[in-house]
Amino acid sequence: MLKAGLGMGIALSGTGLVTAAPATAAAAGQNGTPLCDNPGDSASGQGLGSGDLCIPYHREHDDTWGYVFGDSWRGIQQTGEYIGSPVILNQDRFDASGAAPISFTWAMPTGGRAGQLFDYTHRADNGYGFEISRIPNDCIEFGGRTYLQYTSVHTWGGPDDPQWVDGHDGSLMSGVAYSDDYGVTWTDYDYHWDGDHRGVNQNMYGMWSFAGIDPDGWLYIYSKRWNGTHRNSADGGAIQLFRYRPDDFRAGRFDLQQNWAYVNGSWTWTDASTPPSVILSGNNTGEFSVKRIGDTYCMSYFDVVLGTIFTRNAPRPDAPWSVPVPRITGLQVPNLYGGYIHPGSAGANSLTLIVSQWNGAQNAPPYWVRQFDGIPA
């Protein structure tokens, strides 16, 4: 969960600032259905009362669906036992038409009751420096292994925190954990990307989105810096693109990354010696999601300044992106953030988005996620 206030501004664009089209509401299916923080709902039946993010991924080994939550509680409105972060609830089948909302049918790690996936202590030094929580950014399964990319939070920031003023992002590090039993037990890769409190403020590898494995055989990943206050003072939330061979990624050979970079006047794929170039920038961008839906790459992202979730699309991961269009606004969902594309969406013109909502206070409603269907990319 990223915590921030909202304002006004201009939409993010790959070629400069643009004027966005009017917001488009969901065309069909669910239109803001809450998926947790309601007594007696399917999340509470799995031991999760309130939580955020709910990042969807395909469990390809059995054709089911997982949903990764951030900080979570047993009770509604952030009450009861604190579960931790990250947390996974699963679903045996997903209705891409939106006729039926997402309903959770079992929980991770074991025993039918939601629990924290990673073995670490909150508000402690677990060997890397003090960390408050580990917040998930995206999850993917392929080749019998599940991968979860996360950010370790050192501080959330706030009006009395000097980092609120000087642009520090509040991160400790980011990392990738993997599971060979489909989410029951997890192992961290040894390599971590240092964050603000390990000497690399506003690291562009803080927050990832797994776009998926393309028919060309590459695993494409987009990333940007993480920020606990949503104040992307350095780069406006710029996004970069890189890729791996799936076997290299599985082996943790992160040095074999290829980068989409602008070199000598043209765009090209380079080895790790040349860093990725910014492909999209302009406005203050928070959480984002990129998925290959059918033959189209679809992106959603939270524009912090406008308080709106936008979408756009491209035919290839390294092709130009369409003009951003606002889809879900703060008028529809006050205090919104996130906006994760469901990889099982009906199509590029009918996405399911999972949107978080938090009013900025503990022990107060709502702290939940909402489902929207029929959203065009």
C-alpha cells in the first residue's frame, strides 16, 4: 500500500504532456464491488477481514487464480489480529464476464486460514536494516515456480518525517521471492536491489510489473521506483522496461538482464552494461500494472496528482503506447490507489481491474479492494 494525498495535474505520456479524454465507467459486470472488509464475505471466510492491493495472478499449474494482499487484518476496518504482508487468497475459477464477482475459495499458506507468506519480523532488522513491512508489487507463475516481487518499507513518511519534504522514497530494498510449492513456502533470492535506506534513493527497480512471457520466449518486466508517500519528486514515477530468458530468471542470473534503451539516437535491446531508458514519464505515477491480454499489452496506473486510474495499450512491450485514458476517478472511488489488471480479463477492451481504497486512518472504513469489469485498455 502506498499512502498519499491527492491533487490535480496532467496525465502521464510517453511523448510529453497530453490532455486526457473523459473518464469511462465500467461497461459491464462488476462496478466497484468490494471484495473484503465486509462481515461474512468470502475473504473473511478465509481468515482475512481487511486488506489492500489484491494483485491477481494465474496459477498455471492447475488453472486457478491467486490474489496477493498487502498489510492485512483478521477483522474489518483494520481491527483484530494483524496478519502481516504479503498474504494470498485463492480462487478456483474466475468469471471473466463479470457476472459473478471474485469469490475466494482457499487461503495460503496452509490450513485454510490466511497467513503471512514470508518469514520475517515487522518493525525489526531482519539482516538488511530496519523494515516496517514487505509490500507486494506483482506475482507470476511459470514453469512450476511462483515469483513474487516486493518492496521492503523502512518508513511510510509523513508531515513530521524529513523524508516527506526532501523526496526520499522510504524504501529499504526490493527483492524477489519464489515458491516451488505454489505459494506455501517461500525463499528469497540472495540478490536484492538496494533502496533509499541502503544508499540508493528512488531506485528504478523498486516496483515491478510482470507483463508475462511473450511468444518470442522472453519474460518482459516493467519497473519504476517505489514511494511510500506517492511523492515521486525525482522523476514523476518514470517507467522502464527490461527482459529475461525465463530459465535465467529462474536461476537468479539477474546479470543476464536485457534492457530497452535509447542509444545513439535509436531504441534497441542492450545487455546489462547499458541501463534501461525511461519509456514513460511526466506525471506523478503510483502503482501500475502491465499484462499481455490476448495479443495486446495493457497498462493501468494510478495518477497520484489527478487521483485517477488510467489505461493504455501497445501491440508489443517495446512498441509505442496509446494515449492514456482515465477510467476510474476519485469521484467514483474516493481515496483510491492501485489498479491491477486481472490476467484472466475477457479481453483488451474488457479488463477486470482491482482497485484499492483507504481513507488514511486506522480503524476506520474502508480498507478494501473493489472489482471493476469491462474496462477498455
